[in-house]
Amino acid sequence: MLVPDFFERNDMAKRDTRDYRAGQYESKEDARKRRQRPMVAFAAVVAMVALVGGVWAYHQYRLRKAVEAANQPAVLETEAPTEISSDEMNKQLQQNGLSVDNEGQLDLSGGNLDLSSMEQALAAKLQEGGGDTDADTALDIQCETDSEGNAHYTVNGVPQDKRPYLLDQKRLSYNGVAYEKDANMKAYLLLGVDSHRSLQETYERMDEGRSDGMFLVCENTKTHSVKVIQIVRDTMCPIYQTNDDFEITDIVIDHITRAWDTGDRHEMSGNYTRRAVSWLFGGLPIDGYLAGSIPMINTLNNAIGGVDVTIRQDYLTKFDPSFVQGATVHLEGDLAEKFVRGRDIDEQYTAMTRMERHRQYAVAFEDKVVELQKQDSNTIPHLFDLMQDNIITDMQKADYLKIAMDIAMSSDPLTEDDFCSYNGKNTTTDYDEYWPDYEDIDKLVLSLFYNKV
């Protein structure tokens, strides 16, 4: 059985190069087939030609292997890695163009290495200071989006046929601008699952449950300021495909809302969704997730005495007669769920227009919680106590309670301007589809999690 490794090191140079699935990028026409061919393993070998040329060759070898490893989604095999014997290595070297002399030693007579280029590159390195630069070498990523909306990448001048997952690096250069990771930034995934049952109940394969509400909370742990990326539920991107036992069988292009549906509706679903979100954001590490189902909306809303919202759209009376455009409505009872979840499935792209109401309600809810917390310091802990029987998370209670307290008591209150999303293209087949603009996503991640240097 294949199981995803969700806690691998973010240092791409130390990733497990046995992973057999590649980073996903393909044309939209092919992607709609919702199948992705397994990646053919890339093999590259560099020989030592001389003391001078060898230093440069070894450095390039490690760099290319690092790029290759970073492009591969993390899927661990249960068996230990296979060691390659020296005979097998020699055989692979010969297959890649090197030959053997009369004494059985490998030589370069059959190779295709440009010695003059290697010497020039080494001279340039020596002029810059030379030495072991692995620790401070930043990858050079170039991205160009064509007229069809397809992003094309090169990494250190090497064209990539798939989108690279490199936005976990401490340092990088993107389209000519140098960036360094902001160590104060953390990313937490919040999921609202479309189920009227507790997530701690046992679910069968065909039971309901998709993550309709998806929010990536980006917290600066130094200032406790927050930005929230709203993830469009119909985003078409790589997710795991699983069998009836929830075992991973493939990686396909599908709606990101279905990532939760491919797991057991418990920790496995959380991990599968966490992985899909990381891929969507270019390999960005997700520091934790918390998922809750529909009953939690009204429970928490009623616990704080409801919130007031102004109705902005003209069609919400379909969900409740009191939702008249321009009216201020006190959301209590089941009105909170109606306001947050209501959408017209007979109209296109209403999942996206509903996102405005998500922002509006989240800000109103936080304002009310902050007000109550100042009067009673037990308000936030009490709300989390109400959630305990209906959530799935990979974080300790003390951790997510501290995050909530830090955010709620921040001097910088949450506003709708603190919410953002990413550009993309809406299309419709049997269902609404949102094809993301990966270059725009990359720039969004860089703006929130990196600093220009």
C-alpha cells in the first residue's frame, strides 16, 4: 500500500527521490480526462573528468537531482530504498554514454561532455568566490504564462514539463527577483465539510462529505496579523485518486473540494486535502489543518448570540424570506447556515459568488468574539470546547487555541480586505470548473510568505 508522507523535510535536496509521482502540469484538454500517466523516472549521471571539471560537474549533478526531487509529490513506499551496487552504477554510466577502457575503468571516450563549457563555468565560480555553495545557492525560477493560461517554467535554465513544487525553499529567485522565506509566517488550513454528521463518526466510501469551505490562514507569528486565502472549491488541480479502501492509486486533475472525499473522512482525508492544497500553492508547507462539519456553524453562532449582517445580493430570498437586499439581518438559529451555505445550483459559478458571504460572516463573527472575549476571558476556550466532538485536526488543542487567541486579541482586527484569492478561468463541463492561474498563485505565495532581498 502506498501512503503519503506529509511530514517530509522541506529541504528539497534531502527529499526522498524514490517518489514516483511527478508535479502536475498538463494541458486543460488532457487534464479533463482526469487521468495522469505515471512519471517516467529521470536519470542523469555526471562523471569526474578532472579535478577542476569534476567540482563543477558534481555541483550541477546535485542541483539537478534537487530540482527533480522537489518536483515530485511525496508518496512513500513501505519498503526500504534499494541500494545500487557499483556494478549496476557502472552499467548505468555506460548506458548514458560512457565507455570502459582495457582495464575496465570508465572513461569519457563515449561521453558527450563539453569540457570547455565546464572550465568556463568553474572559472566563473572561482571568480565569485568558489567553494561549496549548496548552502547559499538560490534556485532561479522563471515562469511565463501563455495566451491560453498555461504556465511554463524553467529552473536554473532547464525547461520543466510539469509545474515545479519549489515554494518551500529558504531562498529563491523568481522571474529575476530574489526572495527569502519569512520565518515568522505560518500556514493553517481550515476546512468546512459538507456533512450534517460529526466528523468523528464512522463514514463509508459513498457517504457524503466534500470540503466546500476552504481557507488558508496565513499568520505572522511575530505580529499576529493574519491574511486569509479563500480557496475556490471548484479549482481544478492535482489531488489523490484512491480505491475503495482509500489507498492511493494515482494522482489526477479534479476539483480540490473532492480531495477530502478521497479519504476516510477522518485524518486520512485531512492529510490528502492538506497535500492537495500544498501542491496548489507550489509546494508551500502547511503547518496544520482543522476541519469541521455543518452542525458546527449554528452551534458556534448561537453560542455567541448570533451576528448581524447586511444583505448585499438580490437573490438570497431563495434561501430565506428575511434575506432582502439592503436589509440588516440578525443571524441566529439556522439563519447562519443558510447565509453561509446557500447557493443556486441551477446557476453557474455560484460557489464563487458565495465566497463574499463567507468573508462577510467571518469578519462579523470575529468582531463579536473579540467583543465577548474582552468581557469574559473564557469565551474562546468555551467555543473550542463546543467544537471538540465535531472536528478533525492534526494540531494539539493548546496549539490551535493559542493561534485563535493570538489572532482574536491582535491589535490589527480582521477585515474583509484581509481576505484574498487567486486568478483563474471559469469553464463548465458537467460541473463548474475553475482553472487556476499558477503564476498568479506563485506571486501570491511570494508576497505573503517571502521577503524581497
